[in-house]
Amino acid sequence: MKRLLNPTITILIITILMFVYSSTGAAGVAGAAGDTQDSAWGNASKWAIPELQKAEGFGIIPETLRDADLTQPITRAEFAAVSVKVYEYFGPGIGIHDASSASTPEDPAQALNPFTDTSDPEVLKAYNIGITAGTSDSTFEPDLFLNREEAAVMLARAYKRSAFVGWTLAADADFPFPYTHHANQAPFDDDAYISDWARDSVYFMASKGIILGMGDNLFGPRNTTPAEEEANYANATREQALLIAARMIENLEGLPLQGHLQMLG
């Protein structure tokens, strides 16, 4: 007659087998997931991974985007946080000017908040250093999707705040970029749809290869029809927004403002 195993030993063997199976199974699932997304971020397109790695290296990915679906449109609040990161990366004095004398409060605890719909510290920091403004005197609409001309303007302001001594949002018109159209860069065919307050920033960013057109000589500054609104035609995704922010650092870092005068004038 065969001898039966001690019940305690039997339970121990079954437990070990279950542990081994669950461990190898989990590893297989993790490997499959790695084919479609990078573990350092939320869901992201494969083409975006190298650009996200650059953005990570520059330290410009806000914590709020780390577990987000990066294929979805970015909001005004989220891009305000990205723009603040870009400003902090550059810091004052990246060009021939030194902005260290500027006195705009940057500490959210000391910041002014005219908005009734947000108290987001990154939004308030962006507002107080002049990177962004509200959609009205008392609203920011933080969850509104960002459009392409707004992205150009926020990044341009982050750069100006670092490069131009005395620059403020109120005095922005006194600090135009030294830009003229090159012979091979005609105005975009949808130039009439670019807002007056965004035109200088749009063409500067395009001239530096930071925010490119959408083909057929179109920039796609903002949605102008219900169909475009529904399709998010002129809205940047989160991964696209991080791409252009990283590209701005790549293209402008270490380039003195005198270089802009020579290259863009």
C-alpha cells in the first residue's frame, strides 16, 4: 500500500507551484505590455518614446502627466505645467540678457490668483511669471484643450521671460522677436486664422523648427468649425506637446539672442 504524503507537505508543494506559475505568468504579461507602452509613462505611441526620453532627460515632464494617456489632447493646465518646466530649465540669462532683476512672484504661496475656476499651483506660477493668461479676467478654464497657437505662445513667453530683461506679459508688444519671413517660408495659407496675439510666436516657432506646419502650408492654429472641434484638428496631444517642448530646448539652448538677430533679421 502506497504511503500518502503528509497534508502539510502537500499544501506546501501546491503553494510553491502556484507561486512559480503566477510569477512567470506576470512576467509574460509585463513583456507583452512593453510592446505597446513604455513603463516610465502612461500610454504613449511608439514613435513618441524617443522624444519622451529626451523630455525626461530635460526634466520637463510634470508629475501629472506621468500616469496619463499621452495620446490624448493636452489641457491648458497641463501645458502650463510643461511651460513652467521649460522656463525653469532655461532659467534667467540664457541669451545676452539677464532677467534676474525681474520681480514677478514665482512662489505659488505668494502668487496672485484672479481665477475662480482653478487654484492649481503650476497654473498660478505660469500666470505670475507671464507665461499664460486667463480666458477672461476671472477664468482660466484649466480643462479646456490647448490649441497649437496657444502652445506656440506659451513656449515663446517662457523663452522671453528668460531671455529679455524687463519683459512682462503686459509689455509683450514691446519685445517682438527679431523675425522676418525667409524667402522660402511664405506665410501659412491659414494665416488669416492665426490670432493677432499669437502670430509673432507662431512664425518664430515655425522658423526655428519647433512647431511645424501640418502639410499643404497649413499651420492649424485653432479649431474654426464644429467638425474641426469634434476631430481635435488643432489640438496637440500630450506626447506632441512634450515633443515640441523638448525640441524648443534642443533648438534654442545655448543660442545667444545675438544669433537670433543675425539669423532671423
